[in-house]
Amino acid sequence: MRAELLIIGSELTSGEKLDTNGQWLCTRLAELGVPVRFTTVIGDDLDDNIDAFKAASGRSDLVVSSGGLGPTQDDLTRDALAKAGGVGMVQDDEALRMIEALFARRDRPMPDRNRTQALIPEGSEILHNPTGTAPGIWMRLDRAWVACLPGVPRELKAMFDAELAPRLRASGLAGRVVLGRTINLFGLGESEAEQRAPDLTARGRIPEVGITASDATISFRIRAEGADEAEALALIGPTAEAIYERFGDFVVGEGTDDVAEGLVAALKSTGKTIALAESCTGGLIAHRITRVDGVSPHFPGGVVSYANGVKSTLLDVPADLIASKGAVSPEVAEAMAEGARRRLGADLGLAVTGVAGPAGGTPEKPVGLVYLGLADASGTRHRRLALGPEQPRAVIQSRASKHAMNWARLALLGKLP
Amino acid sequence: MRAELLIIGSELTSGEKLDTNGQWLCTRLAELGVPVRFTTVIGDDLDDNIDAFKAASGRSDLVVSSGGLGPTQDDLTRDALAKAGGVGMVQDDEALRMIEALFARRDRPMPDRNRTQALIPEGSEILHNPTGTAPGIWMRLDRAWVACLPGVPRELKAMFDAELAPRLRASGLAGRVVLGRTINLFGLGESEAEQRAPDLTARGRIPEVGITASDATISFRIRAEGADEAEALALIGPTAEAIYERFGDFVVGEGTDDVAEGLVAALKSTGKTIALAESCTGGLIAHRITRVDGVSPHFPGGVVSYANGVKSTLLDVPADLIASKGAVSPEVAEAMAEGARRRLGADLGLAVTGVAGPAGGTPEKPVGLVYLGLADASGTRHRRLALGPEQPRAVIQSRASKHAMNWARLALLGKLP
């Protein structure tokens, strides 16, 4: 069973619009047990469309297209499909009545051009469109079933669920259920993660495990196929357990949860509070944790101490310590953490001071040098990060904030040495 | 001249991730006069990748791929390209040195797997990657030039601009220049903007002007085509002037500049400083302005006062004022602004307090109710925003931060009534 998509529209190939129908169709088809192998995005060119329909229907069992069903001159899907199949066009009376009725309901005269929307390739049948003017098309072409859906996302989704999904099930094209589970890690590199799990990521393994990295967060993506949901879940379970066993301390969360969600979960599970002192991250940590619902009882607040004066007046960092050691130093990071903890009355004080660049680097303190400070009832410590110097400011700020949050998470859970 | 894209990754064909590289590449290539005709999205399958490279290089003059250049087993682009060309793989010594140097700078040992990133098809050359580990590839295949770029969007964009764009110009592949200029406004609605500029946005106008809205920022996008850059720029100039004449006070910046960049520009032009007191925005304003280069001299810092106690201890808001008026009130917003201005020693104090939701709303103070406070040498004032209640937390936080920053920008420029 191979499926592929044709996403049609010159507004997509020109870059003016971002296609989201492709992703939605891939997800929904995968859930129906129909994996998508290719997606082709093409402009409103008749020859390109004919070629694309021919190529797709010659190598796949199911072809789903999006777009090109409207009434205007650049809507070419009907034509292209007929020409790819070597058949003529016929008027579908039911489709015409539906289109006429739609205009009548809206008290608007039907422009002549809309009649073309009732023309379909000989031998095809229409897919009803409960929301818009353009009916879809369902047709056998070469070795494939072809389904043409409209490009408007709302209409495409409605037609898929009401018309296409039942046909896929009835025709036996829909197969087994495919489910996914994503486990997110922070604190080790992508290749390091893979080296420690070659058995899990081996090609052909069941269930399949992929590794991806996004802004230094590593994701293990488990995908499993089953006759039904229970069977797929049963396959996923042991692999997820193996990942937790091997990488437990690195796991920050699942799905879309990243380090901030992991830190907030640790705050909730321990009932502790955290206060922040941010210099080079400039409020990013505060922003990231206050995006998470329910953090309020665990977050009295923070200080963004960009100027050295603020480190002294609001965080009690001695001015002579800043003068002697520099604002970017282990000593100042620790003093900031202690100041935040004391002044904001929290269990934990977390501080970040560093050189985010692009200016301000020196040979001794290059761009990307960051010190973290952490203060709790048991004492104060610091950590040094080298995140540059080639990285842009936004990356250094983001990485520094993630390392800081992950360190606090591990401290809360008692996982620091 | 025909170009096409190969977007590679099973996380895309499965629907788990939405590709945005394709749209970015279509836009940038169009600007260089290289229209994209096909985009094919394929999973991490070697045979599919070989087929796709063969098909693309047999029908197009330029093929640009994204993804599959990482160090893991499912990164197949190097292999697929070599097999499509019927050549072997060779180690590129310069690429290996670059990868080794990168790990050395980060004080981390290089895993063996990363060596594979220095292997490239015989006869190809590398495209330097200024930001990540994976070099790109530039190779002649069949009738096409092929450029393989990494999948990480930041790396892809940097490599495109630094390595690929110059090659397209030098090789004569780039054609007529299409240039765009985007002018960003804040403080009026999309339909209001369009109603006040029907002559500018008329279809068929040269140069073409489009309006888009993103997170309440309205963008006028001017696009013009010319034989060279100077011709395109000459077309754009008068239209940009007309937009500035009509919407001057609303303009926050151009290109990717949004309200934060507009505020920082106003701070720089006036030489003033700003201090922040953030409650419901939780550090988002501090984060947004500290992303902008060169803000340091103008931003001593801010306080994220999530807990009421912090409003009192760090911002001198009287506890009985909070008790009598509530933390979300005009009086507390003004007191926070005054406290931030005084305690952090800034020219301007800007405060935000509100109900970001999803919980915490009441009939009198519903989700989305936000008060801004602004204190400067001339006195203190407040503003009330109603941003909910149907909006999610992230939208309310973002809109509140933008309204606050834009208000401070107008105050600095003397544009407030």
C-alpha cells in the first residue's frame, strides 16, 4: 500500500503561501494505516499537472490531491485528471444541482463559470462537499484510486472525513492503525544519543524509532503499526520503557513538552518554588516557564539584571565583586542566584550571566561563555557553558536558558551529583 | 530555467512535522529569478531518495534539497546523491577539519558517526556550514546543478545566503530580479489598513502590494520585478513613501522588525532608558527587547513580579493597595511602573498586569483584561486592554506585550496625546 499527495497551487510554489494540507493529510492517512510516500507540490500548469497525475497513479495505490477545483481559469485539476486518463468530461447533474442550490441559499446569482465545477472526467464520481461550492472527484486511474479534494483547508478536512475515509475503509485501502509517541531529552547530543541506542534506532526495527534534534532537544519518535489501537500501543510500550530505562534522567517530557515543561513538572511534584536572576537570557527563562499553565504557585518571579547596578540593588551582588571578577564569572553567577533566592523568598535561586553576543566577547570571555548559578538550602554552586562563539545571539540565549532550566530540574529531583 | 525542491524527512511524510523550508526556498529562489516548478517531499528511504534525485535532475536545471545531512543512520542524502550519479564517496578533508574544530570549540569529543558528515559524492564540492556540523553539497547531476542543504531551518537559510545564492548568480542560473520590501505596522486592524489603502492594494498594480496580518502586526508587502536590483528598487521606492505618508505613526519597522525593534529604535534615537515591571507577560517583554542587538545601554533591566509579595518588595507597590484594588487594576499598574522606574533608575517605567488565563478570570476581571502603566518625568498614566476572553494564554501575553511596547515607543517619540 503506497499513497502519495499532489498539492496544487501556484501560490505555494511561489512561496507566497505555506501549505498545511499536506501535513494534515499525511497525519490522517497514517492514522488510517495508509502511509504517504511522496508529496509533490505543483503550480497551476496543465502539463505539469497531467504529468504529476500520470506519474503518481503509475506508482502508487492511492493519490490524494488538494486544490485546483475552483471555478476560475487557473483551476485545472478536473482537466488534468481527464487528460491523464485519456477520457472526456461529462456534466454531473447532481453536482450541478448542488452548486445551484448553494447559490440559491446564499441569495446570489450563480456565475456561469461555476457550471464548470459540475464537469467531471468520464467514469469518475463526485465527492460531496458539505461546506463549499467545489465537489471533489473519485476515480480509478492506472493502478491507483485518485481522490481530488478542494484546497481550502476547512473544506478539504470536511470532505476527507465525510467522503474519503469511508471509501478507504470500504475499499480495503485503509489498513492497520499507525500510532506515534515522542519522548524528548535534553543534555546530550544527537549522535551521542544514537550511539547509546543503536539497537533502538536500527533500520527495520519494529517498532521504528527515529531521532531528531531541535534547538538542542533530542526527540525519540516511536511509531508502531497494529490491527487496532491496542495492538499499536502494546508494541510501543516496551520501547518507550527501554528509552526511559536508558535515558531516564535526560527525559524532560513527551509530545510537545520541552525543558520548561519538565522544570515546571519537577516544581509541581516537589512542591518547591523557584526565583530567577537573568542577565544574558534577558527574561527568556521567565517567559518560557510562565507559558506553562499552573506555574504561578511555584514562581514568585524573577529579576532581569541587564545592568550591573541592578545586580547590586535588586540582587545584593556586591559591586566590588562585579568589579574584581567581572559580571560574567562563577562568583557573580552564584551571588545572583543567592540574591534571587533570598530577595524573592524562593526555595531555589537560578541565575544566568554570560556573553550572548554578537558584541562584547574578549579572548578570555568569548561570545557564548555563560555561567549558571544555583542556590538552595544545601548551598550554592555554579556551572560553566561554552555555547559559542559561532552561534547567533538567539541560539546562545535559548541554549543557556535550556541548560539552566534542566539543571534546576535535576536539582529539584535530587539527580545532581 | 526550471528549479525544483526535494524536502527530505520521514517526520514530514508521516505528518509529525510541518515543513517550512520549502516555502522559504520558493520565496528566496523567486527573488533570485529562479521559479520553483515542483517540490517533492520524501521520507528517509534510500530508493525513494535515489529515484527522486534522478527524476529531478533529469527534468530541471536546479535541484535544491533540504535535510538528510546529519550524522545518523536515517540521514541518506549523501548516499542517495552518489548512487543517483553512479559515483563513489570520498572524504573531504576540509569538511572533516571543520567538523572536528566545531567539537573542539565546544569542548566535546567528536563521536565517530560525525565523520560520515565529511563524506561526499566523488566530483562534488562542499557548501560551508557556518552554524552547524553538516556541510552541504554542490554537484552536477544529469542536466541539473544539485545543492543539498541541511534540514535545520536556521542552518539552511545561512547556507543558502552565504553559499548557494552567490553560486546561482555566478553560474548565470539566477534570472530577472524580484525584490520585496515589507513595512510593518502596529495599532490598527487589517481591514482598516486595507480600507485606507485601496489604491495601493488593487490587483494588477505595479508594483504589487499585499497586506498580511500576523499576531496583530500588519504588513504591507511590496514586490517588484526588474532586469536588475536598481530597476526593482526604483519601482518600489515611491510606493513605500506613500505608505509612510499615510501610516507613519503606525510603522514599527521593516523586514522582520516588529514592535520590539521599533521600541529599541526609539530608545536609541532618544538616548533614553526603560525599566520593566511584568506580571502577566512573565518576562516576554524583557525577552523580546533583549533579542535586539545593542539594547544594553538602554535597558537596565526588569522585574517579573508574578507573586504579589514581589510587587511590594522589589517594586514598592503598597501591599494595602494590592489588597484594596486588586493586582489587576489601574492603580497597581501605575505603582508598578513608578516602582520599576525608581528602583532600576530608568527614564521610563513600563508595567503590565492582567489576567492571561486560562484560569483566574472573574465577571469583573475576565481573562484578557490587562492594565498597562507608564511612568516618566512628566508623570504616570495607565491604559486598559481587553484582549480576551476567547484567546489562549500565549496570544494574550503576546498582544499585551506588543501593546505595551508600542505605547512606550509612541511615548518616547512624543506621539502620545
